Amino acid sequence: MSVGMHGIRTAGDLVLRMQISKKMRLNEAKEYVAKKLGTDVYTLSDEYAMKEIREELGIGTINAVPGQPKGLKAKAKIAELLDIKIPCVDLMR
């Protein structure tokens, strides 16, 4: 269901990570992610607002933006922001 929030276009990928890694229910995961991003649950599905938030926090966007983190660097920022472990990021360190 969270992937239905348009994945990396909005916050679906972040919500899904919380559901899987912390075994949170959908609404709980949305609230957790919104709190960590400094926004509200309704903004999580707004593509325009989330693009700005993702660029500001450096957690990756659907299209590469010059000067913005992508790939493993963006994943590392996601792991730090959401307080989760991402295996490929741990291997990189």
C-alpha cells in the first residue's frame, strides 16, 4: 500500500522501509516518517512538496539533480534520518 504513494516520487519508499524494518503498521509508519521529515502525513503524498523535502534533506529524488546525493549516499542519509540499518550502507562503511 505504501508503494502506492508513488515510491520515491513522494515518501512511499520511506514508509515501506519502516513497515519492513520496524514492522510498523501503515498509519504508524506514515506518522513516523512525517515526524522525521518535519512535515505532516498529508504532505507525504504530495509530489511537489516531497521533491523539495527530499532535495533539502539529500535523500534522493526520482530524477538525478546535479549536486544532490544519489544511490548509496542517499541511502546512507535515509538510514541516518530514519534511524534504521540498511545492509548495503553498512557494508559500504
